[in-house]
Amino acid sequence: MDLRDEQPTQHEIGNRTFLVADVEPLDVDGVRTVEVGTALWLLGFLALLPFYGELSAQGRTWWLWTALTGFGLGLLGLEYCRRRRQVRDTLTTEPDDPADPADPADPAQVRNDERGAS
């Protein structure tokens, strides 16, 4: 069942009518988003690095370390998102094997379970 078929195609708010665009859903695994964010933190760190002396004189070295921490946490988040994507891909692409020995609908397995239980 496709839930999109039951969604309204337009909304009326006040004296205006808004049409709902028929668009494909975005990629929701977040890998690209985390990659871009991590790259921006690294870029910020590298941009601040030549100014370490000036930042130190003004007591703002925390800017540098914040950018480095953002990059490190981004790497952890990237690994998390990649693993999550990999698990989701294996869950959606694994075909159900009808001859699975652990299938409870298999009569032979049910008989073996009943023998073991008694």
C-alpha cells in the first residue's frame, strides 16, 4: 500500500489554495550531510591554524579546538551513518528464503520442536 495515494493534492488556507508537489523522497541515510558537515569543520580548523598565535594572544584558541572537535565528532557520526545505511540496505535487499530451517511455518521444524518440548 502506497501512503502517498491517500495524501491530499492541495490545501486551502484562508482564501489561498496551495498545491502539493509530487516529488520523490530525499535520501534519508544522512551520509552525504555528515560528510559535508565534517569537511566544513576540517576546513574551519585548517583556516584557523595559521592564526594560532593571534588566537592565543586574544584568548580564543577555543575556536581552533572547537573546529577540531567538530571534525572528530563528524568522523564518528560518519561511521555511524555508514553502518546504519549498510544495515538498512541488507534488511531491504535480503530475499526471504522459504526453505529456511528456522522458519516456524515449516511443518518439519514444528514437529521437531514439539518432540523436543515433550
